[in-house]
Amino acid sequence: MSIELGFALYKGLYLARRCEEYIVRHYPDDEMKTPMHMSMGQEAIPVGICHALAGKADILATYRSHAPFLAQTGDHGRFFAELHGRVTGTADGKSGSMHLSAPEAGMLGATAIVGSNISVAVGAAFANERLGTGRTVVAFFGDGAVDEGTFWESINVASLFRLPLLFVCEDNDYAVHTPKSLRRGYASLTAIVRGFDCLVYEDESNDVETIYFLTREAIAAARERRCPVFFNLKCCRYLDHIGIAPDGDACYREPDDVQSWRARDCVATQRARLIRRGLSEEILADHEQATDRAIEISIAQALAASVPAPDRLYRGVFHETS
Amino acid sequence: MDESPQAMTAASIQTYRDALFEAMEQALIRHDHTVIIGQGVTDHKGIFGTTIGLGERFGPRRVIETPLMEEGSLGICLGAALNGLYPINTHIRADFAFLAMNQMINLAAKYRYMFGGLFEVPMLVRLVIGRSWGQGAQHSQSPQSMFAHTPGLVVVMPSTPEAIRETYAYAIAHHRGPVISLEHRLMYELAFRSDPAPQSPSASQSGTPPFTSRLERRGRDVTIVATSIMVLEAKRAAERLAPHDIECEIIDLHCPSHPDRDLILDSVARTGKLLIADTSWLAYGVAAEVCRIVAGTAPHVLTAPVAMLGMQPAPCPTAKSLEDMFYPNLRDLMQAIVRLVTGGDNPAIDLPDERSMADFYKTFRGPF
């Protein structure tokens, strides 16, 4: 991979990571009154995939969608405004952390009901295929969503209809706080999904470049075969299911488990790789400082922005008639 | 359109089913982005005859057979709507739509609001209410209030072919959000004569959106607010009572999510008496909501307690002896009207001995 592309991926990782680190820093100020499910630790997946499909995919995400949103849009200004409940946010201050969207950037929404975005992604892919847009749809979901019936309805019908759709299971081992060992009556998810007419890929690298190339390869193969793709990508959420506490602090999980993942952190890995390839520490540090400043400005602007006026309460409940 | 006198005569008689078929056919002809999605839409029965042959004529990219996947099916419609199609989703029983409640309530109803107005999800969801011939607890439910309870959903209950044609054409051509229509299976076989001129000031010919209530009959003695097939029953009762100098005003609620409050309040202000006849349970339902409209705005206009008819507060039983008790019949309705208007029973009025409404609509013979 070229240094330029590797750097672009690093920028995506760094933005997602730093935005959440700033959230961790400022959450106790209680200015962001919205339940947050942090992406921290899992950034390589959305950053690798969204960059691989840049401009050619619609994505649908879950309540753990900070990294997918930022990877798809790069828009930390509206991101922080929305987290602060301001009119300058993505949704007029009506979505908070769990329903980020940006239709102009192909971010078709994040929902807070586990698994509910998957069939919507099937429909979006159905429309893209029917209307000949040439766009792929990506459905991000966790391994918990695979326990839901709607996942199986969706993988079945997407395979049946041969839709241009990438199912991305961000496999962080936990549904809220329940490990897979307590949830699955089978040994291998991918062994089952291979029974459908779709392409199945597994990856445990947690590496953004690997995921980037895997996506390119899979989408090319899927176009050839005219079928959907299923990704099972192992990852680790560093923080608790919800909120900003480190996940290893809780009783349900071994601290060593999270520590072993942190030892091969996707952001640090990519940074070290760029240095090895010859990118200077100075260039990296300049970018990091500029990003930090930009994020700080976004937070300051969010705090200074207006809260929704009372008349916004009823606006958009029903769809207007054209 | 053929507007010769012969064609007009022919067109003025139409079954509920044929109006539904016409609405589906017209949707596919007039709007290239319309798709019909559901389990059974291409089978030989075609959603009780309302999609028969459309799969062959318009192809599998317009009329889409799906596996049994109610939630997934509605999710697909939502995603397809997001990316530019107009989906029509079918369920041959409203009860089955409970499997799709997550998509309807948590997503479709909120997809505009919770994203700050960025998205449109235009779609029509057709649900069929079952009744009689042992439909039982899981093939007979009428969930209008469950949907209408949630802000963001338009819920309609067409009671005539005219209402189907107008409302569906309007929804598909003009409305950019989810519309849920509850069709009544018992009316499918009924032939209706269309009135040449619309009676209702809120009918779409006058330019008002058809997502509201309709005045169906004028009368001075009692206001009957009814839904779906209960509108037909109210009309039958009104015709039998008119010779006895009891004049019923009938309002077809038509759109439980958007009742015409002024129409109801003006009527009750004139008659002083209100009877609500709904296809579902009374508690927390249409009956309760219409009472809320009156009690919360002008309780003083009522000169008597409100009368209400609906399903008995039990799951629907299958034995005909129990099923006949479960639903109100014409006799119950007329008796309730007479008592409300005259303050008691009137032996001079011959109440019908029809034990079951379903027996009257005899063309219906199951199994669905």
C-alpha cells in the first residue's frame, strides 16, 4: 500500500479515536446528555471498509456508530453538535449519539434496536439494484445482532435476491455484557453463513489495511458473482457496552483480554507502520495536532450553537405531502 | 378513460376487492418506482385477488414474492423507500403485522423525525382484518389503535371502494411517509354502488387530503362515529331507524391517526348524543380516543353518556355460538341507538333477529 493511502487510513483512524477520547474527557461535564456506545478499539473495521468503498456505498449502522459515521463522513463538526443537542447537529438535535446520519454522504442512519438496520440495508440494496445506481450497501452490526431472527431473514433474502450488499459483523464477543458462549448453540457462525448463496470472509487482524484490501477483494468478487458478502471481523471494544468506563474494569470480563487487544491497537499499529515506511514523525504529529485543534473547535462551536427552538418539537413528526 | 354512459354505469358498481385490485394495478401503471412486496403476492390467490396476474404483467422486479419474514419484509420496504422506490407491503392478516411492529413503530414511524427530517420513507402497508367463520384469536385482530397511538404513522381504514381508490392513489402519488391501511376481509366480496357526487366535504375532490374523517349521513338525533365495516352497519341501522323518526348522523372515522376533530365536535354539538362503533376492543382504542376528543374539548355538549360497541374484551373465540357474542350485531347496534336517543327500549321498533353480522354478508365463506 502507498504511503498516501496508508496515511489516509491513519487519518480516518485517528479522527475516530480522538473524537471519542475527547468525549471521554468531556462527558463528565454533562454537556453531552446522550447515551453513548463507544467505538473505541473497533475503528479499523469501519475505516477500512468505508475508505475501500469511498463514495460508492451507502451505509447503515447501529447505536455503536461513532466510528462508522466519522469514517463515512469525516464530519466531526455536526457530530459534536448533535451530541450536544444543538440545531447545527446532524438531526436538529433530535438524534443524539444513537441515530447519526448523513444522507448526502450515503450514511442512511443508525438505529438503536439491535439488528433492525439489517433488513433496511437489504431494502436499500434492493432499490440500488433495481434503479441501477451501481452503489453497494454496507450493514454494520455486532455479533449480538446475529442472535436476532431478523439477521437470518436478511441474509437469506439478500442471498436469494443476489443483492449488492456487504454484511459486516463487528464481532466484539459481547451482546451488552453477555459473552457468545452463553448465547450460541453452534460453534461457527461463518460455517452456517457459508450455506447461503453469498461470499463469506473472516478476519481477526484488527488491521485497517488488511480490512481495506479484504473489502476491495470481496466487493470485486461479489460483483463478479452477483451476490452479497458476509464479513465476520473480530475486534474488541475498549470501553463498556455503554458509557466511558474501560471494559476491563467490569466484573464480566478479564482485564487481560482487553489488554491483549490494546497491545495490537489498530491506531498505534498503523502509525508505527507509516513510520517504518518512511513517513516522518513530524508530518504525523502535525496532522495529529491539527486534528486535535479542529476537534476542539468543533466542541467549542457546538457549545456556542443554539439549542432547538420550541417549535421544533412537532416538526417532522408526519411526512409532508408533496 | 372511457367515460361513455355505459362505462360510467359499470364503474359505479364495484366490489371492495376490485377497487383494491384497481388501486394496485394503477399504482404499477402510473408510478414506475412502485413495487409490491409480500408473501403470496404472486401466488394464484394473489392477496385475495388484489394482485392476481400483476406479477406476470409487471414482472418480478415490480411484484416481489418474499419468504415469510414480516419484520424483514417491512425493513426491506423501508430501505427501498430510503433509496427511491415506493413499496407496497402486504400482509393477509393484520395479526401477522405484529411481527413487523419493530420496523413499523421503532423505525418507519420515526425515520423522518429522529434523523431531523433528513429522510422520507413513503410506503403503503396493506393489512387485512379477518372476521367470522372461526378466524379465532390470531386471525381476527384489528390493530388500528396500536398503530395510531404512535406519532408518525398515518392509519386509514377504507370502508368503500371509493375510499380505497382515492386514499391509495393519493398516498402513492403524494404522501412521502408510511401509510398503514386496514382492509376488512368481510367487505372484499361486497359490491358497492358509488354515489355520483361525494357527500363528504373532506373528500379529495374538494382538494383536502383524504387522511381524515368523512361525513357519510346527516341526522339530528345521534352522532355515530364508526370505522371500517361498522360504517356499513351504521348505515343499515340508520336506514331501518329512519322510518321511526330516529335520524342518525354517521361519521366514517376513516383515518384513526388523523380524525377530523371539528367534524366530530360539530356533530355532537348538534345531536348531543354520541355512539362509537369500532372493529376492535374498546379499551384504549378508537372508542376511548373519540371520547377523549369530546370529553377533553366540549363535554358539556353531551346530553347522555356515550354508547360504545366493539369486540368483547377477550381474545376472539372460534365456536360460532361464542363468536356471535364476541362481535356486536345489527340488533345490538340498533338497540344501543334507540336507547341512546329515546332513553329506553321502544317496543314499536322491530329489531332484527340477525344474530351475526357475518351471516348477513353471506358471500363470505372462508377459509380465510
